[in-house]
Amino acid sequence: MTAKPAAACRGVSEILSRVGDKWTILVVVAIQSGSLRFNGIKRQVHGISQQMLTRTLKALERDGMVERTVHPSTPPQVEYTLTPLGHSLSDTVRKLADWAAGHHGVIEDNRHRYDAQQAR
Amino acid sequence: MTAKPAAACRGVSEILSRVGDKWTILVVVAIQSGSLRFNGIKRQVHGISQQMLTRTLKALERDGMVERTVHPSTPPQVEYTLTPLGHSLSDTVRKLADWAAGHHGVIEDNRHRYDAQQAR
DNA sequence: CTGCATCCATTCGGATACTG
DNA sequence: CAGTATCCGAATGGATGCAG
């Protein structure tokens, strides 16, 4: 697995495209603590439009990351829960999150320095 | 670090946007084995346009992930090398890559099943 | 060889309005 | 409450031509 065949690279790129979009991670993080309803997620993930939430949830459901459960009541309730696969992704991403949190300051500093240098 | 403050989430999202774009990871992987020249990278990362390579390298340089060394010769040669920060990112992403490689098949299967279900 | 500028097609993401 | 459909602006990414 130290080698990196082209096929794996494409797969990784595809996963990263999914995961790296604007909302996926935030939604996953919101759900991971337990099941949540549509507007519950919307409240928790501040700034997301309801359409983006719909799209993101659908994509995650399609990938088997979240499970969608409809409770036929009035008003209708829909619960979203992270599947084992979703939790698995969440754990993996958390490591990247830790890295990001740990290096975010350095990176911002680098950017600032770079921009200052360009201005000269 | 088990808690997830909003600030960290934003930072992670920003990092993921960087890393999750179409080419960054592939370029990083290409360079990690050793320093490479511009067209060397272009050859290795198949399908990348030269402008996307320019943009990606610049972004990485700005973030302090790669170092750019110009050898003033004729014709000019420019070497790109991964910095320690870049290697650090590379290692972290490799874990995500392993996850992706390990679950890619399952995810594709899930998608196929979902699509079939929708068609009914 | 390396890199920048321009143009253009496609995609992404947000706001809004409407349905069950 | 949950979800769909439409419109539109912004951003992404590719092709090409030009310059150092």
C-alpha cells in the first residue's frame, strides 16, 4: 500500500471530491453525535441552505454514509443517522481535522508572508 | 481535541477545500518522491493542464507546502520540492487515501444499488 | 522551459418559490 | 416539516496564445 497505483489515486481523488466539498464534512460532524432531523441539521450547520443540505444528504445516503428513516407522523419526521461506513469516514477525517487544526495557524502565517513578499 | 469548536470546523473546511480540489493531492503525491521540474510534474500527473499545474503549485507554495527553486540556466529550470509541512500533509492524506482505497469498492456498490432503487 | 493572461464551458452554490 | 424545481451569480477548470 506504500505504492500508489493510478487506480487508487483516482479513487482517492473521487473520495476527496465528495468529502472536500463545502458541506459534507460539516453535515457528517453534525450527525455523528446521534440521529438528527432535517431542520435539526440545518440549525446545527450554520449557513447551509436547505437545498445544499438536501443535496449533501442525498449524496451521503447514496454513498451509504447516512441512513434515512421516515417516521410517518404529522407533521412528518425524517431522521438521519450515520452508518458504520459513515462513522468510519468520520474517524478518518477527524485525523485530517486534527492535522488541519494543528497547522492552520502556520499555513495562514505562510500565506500572509507570501502575500507580503509578492507586494514588494 | 475531541470537542469540535466552530473555529476548528472552519479551519478544517478551508484545508479540505484546498486539499480536495481536483489536482492538489495528485501534485503533492507526484512531488513527494523527490524534487521535480515543472514539465516533469506535468508528465507525471496525467491530464492536468499547464495552467492548473501553475495554479496548484502556486497555491501550495503560498501555503508553504512546496518550495520553488529556480536554477538560472538556459533553458531555465525550476525545481519543486515538498517542504516538511508538505510531507506532513502528505502523510496525513495518505491515511485518508488508504481509507478511500479500502472502501471505494463498497461505496461504488452502494451508489449502484441506490441508483437501481431510484429507477424503480 | 516556465509561466502569465485571456476567453469560454461547465459546475457549484445560494435565494426563492412551490408541493406533499 | 421535509423536499423539489428553477433561476442566477460565482467559482472551477480547460484551451489557447503570448512572454521571459
